[in-house]
Amino acid sequence: MQSKRTVHSSSGLWTTWGSWTTCSSSCGNGVILRSRKCIRVTSKDTCVGELRQYKSCQSKPCPADAVPFRNVQCALYNNRPLPGSSEQAYNWVPFNGAPNSCVLNCLAVGYNFHYTFGRVLDGTSCGAESVGTCISGNCLTAGCDGVLGSEMTFDSCGNCVGKKDSCIFIWNVFRDPYPSTGFFQYKNVTRIPAGAFNIKVKDLSRNILALMSLSKGFEINGNWAMSRPGVYSVAGTEVHYGLNGSLEFLEAPGPTNEDLYILVLFQVQNQGIEYEYWLPKDKYFSTQRETQTPQPRKNSALNAWVRTPTSSGEGTTAQKREDCQKCIPFKEKTQKKRHFCQSDYVIRGKIVGRRKIGQETRYDIHVKHVFKNKFPLDHLEFIWVSNQCDCPKLEDNKEYIMMPSRHVNHEHTLNRILLSPNSYVRTWSQHEDQQMQRLNRLCRLSS
């Protein structure tokens, strides 16, 4: 039994809302309503607010041959003369050219005129191209609370509160300069905590944005390889990665179900990386507490390859090398064909020299044989290993089978061949050579 407890208004007294009615339509779209009463102490008292509230409803889908609701209303006047006219009767169908879609305008079948029979019944759709519903002659759309005509909207954190006080807006610009050790290095920009909404990241320079998740590592532009612009499923949301002219952006509606890490791969001077997102208050305050309390590393792999450079001078590299673990050789035998078919290059090469440039290693390669190349190769090439741990490690005067990738920056001023820690690298042998020949044939057959 609904309580009749009263709620005070500015003058009269409203009772509490009654129960919702059943759906007005037996099939298809209709409305339900609930009402309340205004209790007046004097005849001059009034209550501020709505007497009734409406919500859309759908009891079940209508059969394919069901007559549309607006057609049914026009047909009610079939074979009846118009008020104040002769005895001639007409048949009627909806007329859709009138300006007010919530007025019942019907066209006389076989005649070139239409007639207005007043308002359509409550629950009538405002039109095929509209999401609104007609109530008392007005086209109303539902708020986030489902009530027609309500002004309640979702806030930026997805809560139906009608205002944005349930979440906090985070905005900043990352302005760190490029590392003194040289370009082409990843650097952490920011961590976006789990639960974030409306994430937007924009690179104001011509560097390369990268995205990591805690569970999978690199998701976009990882391991010195460019990803295609498009939509990526990451952390329970869809991340839109694209270019605006020559500048990059990352956008995601959220909410995210795990922490995300934004990084930048330096190539030129940093003009700024602008990022913003909304975070529920409870998540925000929880994150603030975490930053004030030292936390154990959640993912050693994440920290192994993405470490914020310091400016401590010559001791920095030595300290970082202590953190590097032994390079893990490629062991995914079942994935060898996929790597071969998807690689930009598959070559047999001899290491004839090396040079340390900043935190990168440049190997001088004598290309002995080319199994596959999507792009031109010279007999002598430079191959770069662009990570602080120098993985994979290559020894002078040894021959290897390698599957590197090609990287070109936005301006096409930097064109390099890269080996990442996950690249396929094997010491050359006759057996390995035969396997590459076989994989070459398999890839051609499957393409």
C-alpha cells in the first residue's frame, strides 16, 4: 500500500507519488503514468510541480501485420462526415507533412486535403525519425531517469543525477622535454585510474602517443611499431586512436575497468601532451591515498620496459641496467608462421659493427639473404634496438635470422628498421634456413 505521507512545496502540499499504471498499449510502444494529489489548505493555495509523470513502455513487439497506432486513430473517423459539413464521409490515413507531429492530421483517401482531429493519443510516437513520445499534444523525450519531459541527464561519470557533482574533472598538460640521451625513447606521461570516463589525450607536437594496460602491456603503438588508426577494445571500453592532420589523439568513453598508461615516444621537441578525463569522487580520493602511500609494483613487466628517465647524469644508465633482467628469447614455435607472414622483413644478416647512441643500440648488418621484404633493403643496413635493456642482444661477427619491422615517423624524416624485445631472432643454421624457406612458401600460399 503506497504511503500517503505528504511532501511540502512552496504553498500547497503534494502527496507522494502513486503506483505506475500498466502499459497503455497491448503491443509496441506505449506509456505508463503515475500521479499525485495537491492538498490545498485554502482555495488560493497551489502546488509547484507536475501532477503526472509519464514513462515509455513496451509490453511486447507487435506482429508484422499490425496497424500502426497513428493509422488506427485516423481510421476511427472513417465513414463519418466532418463536423459542420455535408453528409459525405471519407476514409482517412495519417498525413505526415504537418508541422506539429503530436496533432492528429489525417489525409482523406482519394482527395487532396487533410483534416486535423485534435491531439493524438498519449503514447503516440512523434514520428519515424524521432525518439520522442507525444504527451498532451507535446513531443517529449525521456531523461536518464526514463521520465518523459525530465531534464535529468547523465553526468560525465555516467550517474543519472542531473548535475556533475558526483565526479571530478582531471586536466593537465605534460610538458617534459625530450631526454638528453636522444630522441626515440618512450616516456611515461600519466596513469589514468580504473573507472575513468570521457578520456581525451591530444599530442600537440609530432611525437608518437602509446597506450598500455596493466593486464596486456602495450595496446597501441607499442614496441616501436606503429598501430593503424581505428577503434581498439582496451580495459572494457573502446579507444579511438586517430590523426587530426598530423597530430594524434586518443579518446575513450569509459568507464575503464583497469588502469591505463599514456606514454610518448619522443622524436622531436615536446610541445605538450594534453589529457583529460572524469573520475568518480570515490575513485579519485582512493587514487589520492594510493599516491601518498608507497605501493608494491603491480606488474613487473610494465615497469621493466617503461621506466621514467631521470636527470641524474651518467649514473642513470648503470642504475637502469641493474633493473634489466636477462633477455627472453623467442619461444613461440606455434607463432613462427604468423610472425614470418606479418613481418616487414625476414633476413639473414651478419653483425659487422655496433654503436651505442644514447639508450639505443645501432647494429651494422651485412644482409646475406632476404627471405622477405615489404620495403627495399641494401646490402649494408642499420638495425636499431631501442630499449634500455638492449633486448634482443646480438653478438659481433655472428649471423642471425631476424624479423624486424619498419618505422617511419609522421613527417617521413625518420625511416628505421627496428628490433623489439618480442621480435623473432635466431642464430643462423642450415636447419633455421630451411624453416624460413618453408615458411616463405606457406605465407605465399595463404596470401
